[in-house]
Amino acid sequence: MSEQGFKVLLKPDSKFIYSTSGSANSIEKHNTALQKLGLNLVYFTFPHNVEAEEYAQLLRSPISRGGAVTGKDGLKSNIIPYLDEVEPIAIKTLAVNTVVNENGKLFGYNTDAIGLKTALEDALKSTTHSIKTAVIYGNGGVSGVAYHILKELDLKVMLTGRNPEKVKAKKEDLGIREKDFEGPYDLVVDATPISSNPNFMKAKGFAELLENCKMLFSHNMPEKDNQPNYLKSYCEENNIEFIPGSDMYKAQLIRQYQLFLGDISEEKIIESWNLRD
């Protein structure tokens, strides 16, 4: 990106795809892809937090095609009451990460679910380890998705995190009983940004989860912004199979843009967003 920023061509009938988060690299990537496809769409992110009601009103406006919803301050859950229709998996996981505006009517989806399921299924098929148990670290929107996907994959699952009160509330929302399962854990699903922190091992309760861990999935992707992934390095040094967040990101982004753009092939999305392995 140049010092002047990334330029887009706005027309009187241009529509916007919004996001509640995104780096400069992300803005450029999405707008470049939309331009490659010859679409009159602009990807726009906010530099500040947005309340659920405010965001829903914006997404319902005539200039909006829809938007991505990130996990800031419970927004993925808080936006649900302001939508007209929500798909079952998003209701089940209490999280919407994609909203599509169809003629002023808002439809909520959770594309994280298909992304995470694809990433975990591929990893479980290729591993030589026996993976029977899992623990989710974190209590945001991804944690609810992870719980239901791991249960679908027939694993015993528990949830923990840095904030006991929030973890307890999340367990109650998901119907997890405190004594359902107490480990040890073959698979750790990290649904937090701690992989960007060189002191991640000091995060409350996290080091203990790695003691018997054979495989680890990290939702966070600091490498997208050319930053080190400390958790990935730890796994490589300690012979723990590492599943990168990019494996989830690719599948969920394909699904998300098929919802935004309608009749578009997976191959066109892969090519325009440079998603090839």
C-alpha cells in the first residue's frame, strides 16, 4: 500500500461491504479482489468499535450489501436480535459473523462454522495421532462455533479461558456442565489472540493445556500482517501438530463471499483473493 492509501472508484450506485475490523493490508486485499472481479462494491472497515443496533441500521441501508461481524464486545451475539432471519447454526452457536442485505432485509450467517470444520476435518484425517479429546481456550464468538463443531466430530470437549466469570457464562449458554469432562486434552483450540504475544505461556491456565497436547489449532493469524506467530513456533519446537488459522480463513472467506456475491464460483474467489496454497 502506498503512503496515500488504497484508492477505490466510487460511483453513484456503488454499494459497500462493511467490516467491524481490518488492517490496511486487509482493506487493500478485499478491494483489489472486488476490482479484479469487475464489481461495483467497496470494502470498508471501521477504526472504532460499533454497537450492534448502530451496525444493523447501517447494514440495512440502501448502499449496503452487508457486512462482516467480528467478535469485539460480544457483537456477534448482540447483533442477532436486530436481524430479520438467522441461519440455524448461527442461532445454535450464538454467533453471526456475516450479514447480507437482501432489499433491506438482513440475513445472518456463521461462515466460521464451515471454515473451522474444514480445517479440523482435514487435520484429523491427515494426523497419525489418536485425537479423542479437545479443549477450547477462549469465550468469544469462535468458542461457541468450536464447541459444536468438535461435538459433531465426536470429540469430548471442555471450555476454559482467562476470565472465569465469562467462561462460566459461556458454558451456561452452550449447555456445558462443569463436570462433563476434565481432560487430559489431545487437541487445543485457541480462540484468542494470544499467539501474537511472546509471553503467551503466562496466559491464565494456558500452559497446563499444552502438557499432553498432540495438536493445536490457533484462530489468530498475526502472519497476515507480517507479525510473528509465537504459538506456532512453540508447537514446532515441541512436536505439536499446528493447524493455522489460515486453514479456517480460506474456507470461511469462500463461503462468505458466495453469500455476498451470489452466483460466483469458488474458483473465482480463490483466484481473486490469492487463496491458493
